[in-house]
Amino acid sequence: MAAFDPWDPAFVDDPYPAYAELRDRGRVTYYEPTDQWLVPRHADVSALLRDRRLGRTYQHRFTHEDFGRTAPPPEHEPFHTLNDHGMLDLEPPDHTRIRRLVSKAFTPRTVEQLKPYVSQLAAELVDALVAKGGGDLLTDVAEPLPVAVIAEMLGIPESDRAPLRPWSADICGMYELSPSEDTAAKAVRASNEFSSYLRELIAARRKNPGDDLISGMIAAHDEDDDRLTEQELISTAVLLLNAGHEATVNSTVNGWWALFRNPEQLATLRADHSLIPSAVEELMRYDTPLQLFERWVLDEIEIDGTTIPRGAEIAMLFGAANHDPAVFTDPERLDLTRADNPHISFSAGIHYCIGAPLARIELAASMGALLERAPTLSLAAEPERKPNFVIRGLEGLSVEVR
């Protein structure tokens, strides 16, 4: 297991050879440093994402003690209160109820109506990049586009948006493997500040509703007149903001870095912009923005003759599954024309990403704007990879336009 080391910068830079070793080793491997069972093959990951014997939480069925786990430290409580009331970390029946209510406001029509706004904003951001001859694709285009879009959807005023990305980054630090106490302290502070801000915004929207998503979620109810609690509203808004831009930001810079390293594919894309939809899917497969997704074993399962007991944790390796040669022909090759592309970058099952349609719109809009308005875009400097393993991204992507 020397090759799989999520704290090794060389592994983080390119984990895919280690994933190949894991897939060759078998369908499941115990990894002692994190006390997790690693699952690297596409068929298993896809099936386990739908397996109700696993859960994102266990607290709907067990106490920490019953499950053989230690409760989080009390000082981490603000983060866990925020995180544990979002639908990503809930299981039925709470997950079912919250997702149903959120879906009443977060409709396909609502997302489709955002297309003109997304396209216009992408064009403006790229025009500004071109006007100065280049810059950092991360901070100039990749970040501001999805942050502005999801903030606009939620109804967060433009003057209030500056802290959103830092809050998100600090909270998402807790999703890495074995986060440090410093990471936890930052997440707690961000959780408190973000929650306080949203509590005030929700109170204002209750008095004066608008056309925004927060107003829609406040108003949403089902046939039993069931509504979201205030904490569920806060947690859902934070989840939509964090998940609504983290993957898109990282997919954008990971994708363009992959294109610069594969100039023949970039040339093909520049010659035929109709490839944008398949390019978006292939780039998300090729360098997956979320490398690992965890599940608790609620009821004992067996994988390839190995019994995994209740209370264990399974780490599904999305990056490994997306490079499985049993599913993808020549998986290490970037192929923007790849037609059969069942990648699992948006997860699957009941936790399938509710914002996937919006992410696809954003990724296509930024790619289209860059291809059309910055046709000479090129790499200006070799980027540095962020040290994170689970959420995969770059520190920046310096580009120039001649």
C-alpha cells in the first residue's frame, strides 16, 4: 500500500497510478491509517452508492456508543450542527423530506431560466481576463462565476458575497481525511459566522419574500404542511453554496490544466465547439473534482468474500472508479469525443447531486466563453496542486491571452 498515501504530495499530484494498483489488488482493501475500506472499482462504487445498508450518517439508527464510535469533541459542535442538518449527511426519512421540499424550489425550470445570466456573466469575466492579457483562471473566472450564480439563486446581495468563498473553503476543510485541530477551528468559526449571517437573511426573507431560492425554501411545504426548520434552511443554504461551487471551480481549473497538457484535444475542441457537452463530461471523469466519498456500514456487508462489519467506514474512490478500464476504454487517455461516459463524479442513488444540471450549465458557459472570446488562451506558468486529496484542485492557473 506504499503507493496509496493521501498525505504524500507526489500522490496528490497524480493519484491515478496508485488507483490502478488498488484496482489490480482487488475489489476492497483495508487502509489502516484512516481505518477505512477502500473501494476502487466502478461497478462496486456505483452499486454501493445505491446500497441502503450504507449511510452518510448512522445517528438515525444508533448512538455513537452503540456504533462503536466516539462522539465529536464538544468544541466542534457548531460545524456538526451545520453539517448534520444538511441533506448530504442525512438518511431517510429526514433526507427524503428535506430533498423533496428543496426540490420544490430548486426546479429544473428555475435552473434553465438561469442560462442567460450564466452566459452573460461568463462572457463578462472572460472579456475582463482578455482585456488585461491574462491572469489567474481560478480567481478571474472559475471562482467568481459559480459563486455569483448560486448567491444570486439564494438571494444573497452582491455586497454580502465576499466572505462566501472563504467560509466555504474553511468548512470544506473538514471533509479531508484526518483534519487537524487548526482546520477544525477554522471550520467552527466559519460555521458560526455563516450561520449567523443566514439566520438574519432568512428572518428578512420571512418578512419580505422575494423570487430567490431562500424565499422559495421558506415557502415550500408538502401535503402534510411539513416545512423546513430554520436549522434545515441554514444547513441547506450552506450546502447549496458549498457544493454549488466547489466542484465547478475545481472542474474548471482541473479541466483546463488537462487541456493544456493535451494540446491535440484542445485543438480539436477549438475547431469544434459542439464538443463542449461531451468535453465537460470527459474532463470531470479524467480528473475528478471529488476523489473520495464516505459511507458508514449500517448493516454488515460482504464484498468479494470480505465481510465488512457494522460500524466500519467505506471510502469509495471516485477517481479510481472513473479510470476503471472495465468501464472506460483507454481510461488514462483524455478523449473529448468519448460517447459512453458513465462517470460518477456527481455521485448516484439518493445522494445524487441535486445541482448537477446547474454545474453542467456553468461549466459549458465558461468553456464556451473562453473558446470564443479567448481563442489564444495559453498556459503562462506551471500550476501548483492544492495539498488536499478529497477535494481536488489547483492553487491557481496562470494563463495569458496574446
